[in-house]
Amino acid sequence: MSADESSPLLVERCADCGRWVHPPAGVCRDCGGALVAKPVSGRGTVFTYTVNHHPYNPEVPTPYVIALVELSEQDGLRVAANIVDCEPDLVTCGMPVAIRPDKGTGGAPLFAPA
């Protein structure tokens, strides 16, 4: 997937210095410039994760993986997501992942092994 308008994930980017900012902040933390929501490539790696076994929501089957995915656009640019299309025991830190076009039950982005 290319970083174009069809990308399902938007992240704020500074119009002045080009830094990506997440979570949304309104102004750039580095230069104070205005931020604009832009599509990202949807590629990244699993930074850290946990496997949830407790059924908090009956619509979400357990176990499921909750992860911080570091996006390829910039070091330290991380989003909370669910990892799907993979057994929870096979998820590892550093694993390459790509976003899926659909969202999870709670609206979280879904990433799958790349």
C-alpha cells in the first residue's frame, strides 16, 4: 500500500518541518508548526505487545493481541493496534506488519504479518 489518499490510517504531520506526530497534538512538538492529517504507508514493526485472554467484550474472541506498532515513516512513531491473521504465540517484537483496510471492533487499526 502506498502513502496516498486510499490509506486507511491518517497521522498528523507538521506542515513546516515534516515531523509525524502521534497522538494528535494540534501543533508540532518540535517547531510549533501546524499539523495536518496525512495518510501513512501502513507498514511498520511490532514495538511491543501483550496477549489478552480476558473476555472484556463478548464481540471480541480471545485471545487477541494488543500491540504498539512503530510505523516505517519515522523512528518512534507508534500507534496502538491489534495484530490479526497470526496466532498470538507467533507475534514477536520487531516483526514486520502491514495495516489491513478494515478496523477492529473497537475502532483500533488492524495489522497483519507482512
